[in-house]
Amino acid sequence: MSEALPSKFRWGVVVFAGTNCDLDTLHVAQDVLGQEARYVWHEETDLSDMDALVLPGGFAHGDYLRAGAVARFSPVMGAVREFADAGKPVLGICNGFQVLLEAGLLPGAMLRNRSQQFACKWVNLRVENPESPFFQGCETGALLRLPIAHGEGNYYADPEVLDEMRANGQIVLRYCDLSGMPSPEANPNGSLENIAGVSNAAGNVVGLMPHPERAAEPLLGSEDGRRLFESVARSFS
């Protein structure tokens, strides 16, 4: 994408006790994209100065009980729900995705990786819905290269929920091989149908297990993650 980004777009990076990818995410918004950004502590309830929210990765409140199960009760989550209900963009990355699932802002649930081991590596992803405001400029089947780092990334949804998601274009990313095939070998966690990212029915809330903030600069080995942040800024400005 060559057109300039809106300079006044404001990002909020939600921080829970145990979040550890907040600095990376703020860096992308401020230093890579050159936009405004600030941290949002989990006890805040006023998000009126924000244009977009990111729930970054980490281990919110230690991920006790299960990932995201405690964080969903934080005061900020009521404000996040209102923000999403107003049609504004919310991006959940890894643990942030898990929190959004627990809070009911995205369909489905997250199980432990099928291997029962923590997965930390680069993966290939296929864009399933280029109409999503989070993937503008991508074509159907476009490949992205992003890293993962999680122990509970095995996405699951009931068959009837999954059917509805397919019909609505809510499956936005799938793990795939270099040819774009979502094969079992390319699935790092046992996720149902190789699902790596989903959206809500309205399309303004997206969760994904891979880390786009860790692939937004050439020095990191990929700039593919930058495309998500740029797409949000352009789509919702």
C-alpha cells in the first residue's frame, strides 16, 4: 500500500497484569506507522479518545483457570464491548484473542494445543476474507508469514456455529503451507479447519493467534503483520 496513513488515527493498547506484548504493539502504532497510541490499563472504562483497540499477547492475570478467563471480568472489558458495539475496530492478538473469546465478543473457544506443548515458530497463513477491514489490499488466498507463540491456540467451534461463520465470512485466516494449502502438516496446534483468525458477524472485531506486531519491520524477517495495522487505520479512519 503506497497511500499515506491517516496521521490522527489513535490506537489504544489494552494492558492487563501479565500482558507482555504491549510495548511491541505500541511501537508498531507509534514508531512504524507514525500514529498516536497510548496504553489502556485494564481498570480504565473511558475509551472515548480511541479510534482502535488492540488486546495484545501475554498471560493476562497469569492465565489462571484458562487463558483469558480472569481477564474477561476486568473493568475495561465492559468498555471494550461498548466500543465494539459502536462499530469501532478491536484486534485481539494471541492472549488478546483468548480474552475476546472468553468475553463472548468472538465465537468459539480455545483449547490447549493438540501436542500439549507450547508452539513458538513462524507459520504461513492464507487470507480467507479480503473483504474484512483488517485485510484490505489482500486478495483471497494471499499468503502472510507471521510468528506464533502459544500453548492454547487450538480453536474450536460447534458445527452449527462454524457453518454460520463460513456463511458470514467470519473465518479470516487459516494456517497453510507454502502452496496455500491448509494441510494437517501446516497446522501448528490442532485448530479446527486450520483456523488461525476469526471475526465477529459485523466484521469489526478480529482475533488471531499469530503475532502481526512481531512481523512489521524488515529487521524482524517479515513486514506482513504491518498490513493488518495499516488496513485497520485506513478502513476505520
